Amino acid sequence: MTTVNSSSYHLPTPMVSYPQPAEASLNRGPPSINSRSAATRRHRNSRSHAGGASFRPQNEFPNFYQTGDVEIIISADGQEKRYMLHRLILAQCSGFFEAGTSEDWSRAQARAHAAEAGPAQANGLARIGEEDESNSDVGRRSSSNQPIQDKLRWRYELDWGTNDDEVPMLVQKPVTMTLFGGDPLPRPTPLSNKSPAPSTGFFRSMANRSAMQSASHIPQSFPPGNPENDIIRDYDNLFRIFYNFSPALDAVNIAESYIQCKTLLALADMYDALEVVGPRIDHHLLQFQGRLWKQIAKYPPSYLKLGYLARSKVIFSEALVHVVGQWPSGANQLRHNVPESVIEVIEDKVEELKEKKAKTEARLFRLTLTTARGERVTPNNAYLDWLALSLFRQWLAENTTPPPPPIPKSPSNADNRRSAPSLAQPPPMSSGSLYRLLGTGGSSYLTHEELKRFIRIRPDEHSRESLKKFERRMDEIKNMAKEQVRPLMRNYLELDMGRDGGGLGYLTCTRVEEVDFPWD
């Protein structure tokens, strides 16, 4: 017994502490030896020696070296961005990764790579397809006992294609024996040799998670103006959103923010991740509030497509009201850039607006005045009232009917080309401006001076009393017209247009219902 105890003092102990191998727990001696040797190791591990610091692999976004099983490499313009992420999160957020990391696809890829690599590497690549069938218990090992190379099952690289017109795409590559395709494992930041107490491990991990989230919200800067740098930024924002981090988008310049959101949505659409990325884009753009509404009014077709991709009901509705009012001015820009379902919604709303305008116009032309006995005015019973009604109808017809085509010149006047051109008639007023004048009423149209000039056409009818009566009857007609156009005066925009309609020459009375969103 004494011999055994004395031998315990001669156990070789290293001067520099290293991580203990997993097999050390299988070769244990008697309790007395183990207890004393363990005490000696704990005492010596707490010391600090030059060059003896242990290194713990990073396990936070964007590189989960301990738990990640999907490696993604983004290379562009001499820059390289590496990610070590989780298949579970990627598959939940993206249909592309869900299909690419499925068992059937992985087995097919393994067989294809094995056929290309030859029989020398076939056994190593076939491990992906056979792991779940023959070695299902290997996937359940803890991260501390399992090498990183055994956990890495999928590897993607950004392929730029052979032509300049091709869109860069992630392509699945065979997994090599090392972490980064033959490169040695990067040396992480040295950590303290002293391991935390078991009771504080949970709190330490939560503190590290909080620090990781705080750091991840710091905007990352990418050199502007380079499309390849924009691709690196877009992929980085895509993966940040997958891990519930805020994307690094411009929060000051709304024009630059729109471009960043547009490219990010295009990338998410390519990888079938719009359901995850869309809400983030919607939340970011809505922070601009008033500036956003003004930008949508300037570029409604562009924001209609963006709202559709982002599944943003607010942005889509705002842009749709503008597009319907201006239709068909934005038809060429939208027909080949949005799905047919969006075009159908636009055309349905345009037909509804045309029908509403036609009914309102018909009621305006049917407006009439009555005498004291309830009879309709005619040139026989109320000539002055009939003149006021005729003037209103003439003004309405001139502003709702396009001008007639010009009369072609006769051959006899071919030599008189240098003669003074005839004055062209002014174009009719836009429907939005016309109905807003009718909705405003008062002196906004057919002013006092215009009525006075009209009465003076017949001097025998002109007098101060007749002019006042004429204006009173015209005000009655304007008030009736104002009530008729009230449904067209509704504004379903978030944009504050003011009393004059914000200078818009079209109507904004299109109401977007829940059934009108093409993605529901």
C-alpha cells in the first residue's frame, strides 16, 4: 500500500497545462491516487506560464466553431467572409438550405463527389450519406468530445459563374478534412486557463450571449459603390437576420436604404427566405415615416414591387393607391417585374375607379335647378337659372372631354406653311384636379370675374341684381356638385396631401382590403 502511495508522487505532470484528452477518464487508478493527482493537476492548472494559455474555439455569430455544421464562404473583390452556422437555423429560414442539407440531397451530392474524386476518396465522402444509418450515435456526442471536422457536414462557396451576366450563387462543395478546405484551424483569442465553476456556467453563458447580441447590433461598414462589396454586405445581412440580429442598413439616407433593401430582398427571394427577411425590411423602412410616404409618391412602381417582396401591407397599399391613380403610366415598368397576380389586383382596382368616376360624372351632368313651384328650370320659366346650369355643364364638358383632333390642311394651302400657327386648345384638366376643384367648391372655379364676363355677353340682361342672382344660383349648383364628388375625395394614403391634394393629378380614393394582398 505504501508503495502505491509513494508512486503517486512520481507521476509525470507537465509544466504547461493543456486540455486533457477525452481518453484520460478511462485510465483511472485507485481512489487515493486519483484524488491526490487530481488535486495536484487543479493546483498546477491555475498557474500562468508563458506560452501556456489554452485556446477555446469561438462559438458565436458568425462562427460557431463548437456547434456549427455548415460552413459558408463568401469571396468577392479580394475579400473573404467565412461563416460557421447551424443547419437547423438555415433550414428553418431558407427553403434553399432546407433542400440542400436534406438527407436525400446530401447522399446524392456525396455520390457525385465520390464519382468525380475517384475511389481513393469515395469512402470519406460517402460518410455523409451513411452516417445516420450506421453511426446514428455519433451525432449525439457532446461538443467537447467530438472534433470539429466530424461535425462539419456541409460546405458552401459563392460561385460567380463563367459569364458576367450570371448571378453569383452559393454552390455546395465537398467537405474536406480540415475546417476551411485544407487551411489550418484559425487560432482563436486565448482564454483564461481557469475554468468557471459549474454553478456559474449558466450565468456566464447568458452574459456572453448578451454581449454577443450587443456587439452584433453595431452597424458594419462596407465600402460603397462596389457591387462586389454590396454582395458581401447582403449575404452578411441575410445571415444576421437568420440569427435574429438587426441588419446593417442605412438609417439616415432613405434612397440608399431603399437600394440596400431592394438587393437584400432579391437575395432572400433567390434563397426562398422572404418570409423571414421581409418583416425586417418592413420594420426598417417604416421608421422613416413621412419621408417614406414622399418617396413612395415619387416612385410608386418601385415601392410596389418592394412591398410585395417584403410582404409589407402598409408599403404595398400606399404604392398601390398611387399606381391605380396613375394607371397605365406605370404599366411598362410593372408588367414584367411583378407576378401576374399583382397585375390582376391593379387592373381590378383600376376598373373599380373607372366605374366610380363614370357614375359620379353622370350624376354631375344630371344636376338641375327647380323653380319655386318645384319645376325644372327651362328658358321659358327661369331663363337666368337655366343659363347658370348651362354654364356649369359647359365647363364640366370642356374639362372631362379630350379636345377634338386638329383639322388637316387642304392641299391648296400647302404653300402657306410659314403662316402663323393657330393657337392650340389647352389640354383637359386631369381627373384628380377636376374632382378636387368640384370637391372644394366656392370660388375655386367659375369665379366672380368669369360669371361677370358671361353675363355681359347680353347687355340687356346685365345688371347688378341679375349678377347677384346668377351667382347665388351658381353657388347652389356648386354645393350639389360638391356632395356628388364626396366619395372621390376620400384619401386612403398615409401621405398628408393637404387641402389642395398635394399637387397630385390623380385620385387617391382606392381602398385596399385584406383580400387584395396577393400573397395571402
